[in-house]
Amino acid sequence: MGSVEQQWRRGFSRRQALCGLASFLAASPLLHAQRDPYPLGPHRRVLGFDEMRTAFDFEPVFHDNVPLAIYDYTAHGTDSEFTLYRNRDAFDWVELVGGGGVTPAEVDTSTELFGVRMDSPIMLAPTARQRDLHPDGELGMHRAATNTATTMIVSNVSSFPFPRIAEAAEGPLWFQRYAIRDLEGNRQVLDMAQEAGCQTVVVTIDQQASYYERDLHDRNLGGAPRRASRRTPENPPNPYRVGAGRLWYEWRLFDDLRPIIEVPMLAKGILTGEGARKCLDHGVDGIIVSNHGGRSLDYGPSTLEVLEEVVEAVGGRVPVLIDSGFRRGADVLKALALGADAVCLGRASRWGLGAFGEPGAQKVIEIINTELVDAMAAVGRTTIAAINRSIVRTNFP
């Protein structure tokens, strides 16, 4: 055996070489496209309130503040969580094209939706049981939205009654509804919300069946897994792993609800041009492109991928909003360039509330809007109306 071969054999073993390759691939940015650049881990110091610089900074504090089951309820996606991660990956497939010539001081992010002026096109998506995150709950979230002059959508499954949330602040409030078969039951809830000042009703139609594997894994970690459905005489067990109350949804739902709803009515959960056209046929006043943050259909498309298809189908007849996966101001700008009228934050706002209560939720909105201002200046756009398709290049698979 020659000296060169002896030296080679004393070098890396096959196992060491494979381990090195695996470590390299695991660290590759190609496999972690625009997810948290500093993932949770024991090596990371949890930052204080004044140190928060991005929305991602709030997640470790949120993680430390809430029980495992509550953290996973916020974090998880359906089944393999493919759609959850695809929502984030999609932002890497849209490039911003710089234009320059504008300073951040010249940028105005204000916009108007259904006659209501907002300082930013960044809204708060409906998310459930916010008091599980912090005692402020939806009351603090509404105050945060009011303080930043934007709009909050209150979940059908909120910790506080809608009238009490409406009393907490003066900003505009929308109400999200999971419709039930009983039309009178829908009427009672929607009348209550509208009498309390609800300015728009959002009807969610996307989460008909879902299964969260992460909850099952909690059993081995000492957590308390959530059940997939509540089993009552009105909501019996079924093989579809979700409450039977949502398994009947049909397009005629909007026909039934239209006489009850006196304010604009939006459909949440649209992912195709065909679905958007059907919404218009049934009297819907706006659309939210959404896959429930990756919590409805596994192996589905990201919302950013299908946004242009929906916008084209609508043809400017009604506003188009979008949610699922938004964490940065640049994310918001990309959606606006592809035709969205506004963007709704879900997990990011929950991170803020769970981390620091009302001030945390407010700071998340402020950080992302500041990032939006900087990104708009970088591409040479001073107003929301000036944002168009020319500032992005897409490379969807």
C-alpha cells in the first residue's frame, strides 16, 4: 500500500463522508427556502421586546410562553405539512425587480377596502381562541389593529363574544363564520355580529377535512393532543376527521346566507379561477385566496401560486385578498404585485400576541409594514396603487 493510499485511508471514513454530505444538505438554503433563518433550538438566545427585528423573532418567545399543545395548534399543518411549507417556499419563486429612485419617506402604504381607509394593506386573519395565547386574547388583538389603523377579522371560534371584542377598540372589525345547516342558527349569530358593528362577513369554506399528525406526536412528548372533532349528538363521529357540520358545504350556501348578511360577504378558501367565478355567480362581494395556512388540503398549492389565476377570473369585479404564509414585508409586496388588494396575517400575529400580548401583536404589524415600505422604495413605488406586475418575475414549478 502506497503512502498516498495510507494517508487517504487515515482520512475520512465512508460514514464520516456521508455524515458530512448529510450535514451540508441539511444546511443548504435550497432546502430551507425563506423559512425562519434562525430556527428554534437550545443554542438560540430568546430576545427581549426591544430586540425584535423581524416577525420570526417572536416565535421563540411565543414557544416558551405557551403549552406545547397550544404552540403546535398554531404551528401545524395538515398531515405531512407539505402545503404548510410550500406556502413559504413559494416566496422564493417570485423575484422582486428593483427600480429605485424613491426614499422610504416618500412611500404611502394607505389603502381603502369596502369604503374603509387603512394605513396599510396588512390585515389580521381570523384565528381561533386567542386567549389561549395571552389573557389579552382578541381584545388585545383588536386594540393592536386599531393602533395600527388596520382591520381585524374575528374568528367564529373566538375566546370572547364578538360584541365584547367590538367594545375593546374603535377600529373596523370583520366577522368570520363557519356556516351550519340550520339557517336560523346562522341568522342568530350573524345578526348578533352585525348589530355589534361588524362591517364585513367572511364565510370560510376551505376546511372541510383535516388531520394534524403533529398532535399525535405530542403524546410522546408529554403534550395534550387535540381531538380532530368534537363529538356531540349534533356533530357525530365520522370517518372524515372533522366536524360533520362542515361536510355539507355547497355553493348554494351563499344563496342562503345572502338575505341574512346586510354587509359585504366574502368567501375564504378559494384556490382556483373556477371557484372564484362560482363565488361571483352566487353574489359574493370579495374573495380571500387561502388554504387555511396549510391546514386544509395536504399536497395542495401555495396561495401565492394560484393568486394570479383567481385575480384574472375575478377581473376587478370584487376585491381579492390573500393569506397563508406571510411573514415579511417583501412577501406582502409580492402578493400585491400579483394582484391582491390586501394580505392577512395569521401565525405571525399570534406569535406577537403570545409573546408579549397586545404590544407584541402591534409590533409585528409595524415591523412587517416597515419592511413593506422599504421594499416599495427599493422597487420605486410610492403608493399601493402604483404596484403592478412589472416589479416581479415568477418562476413557479
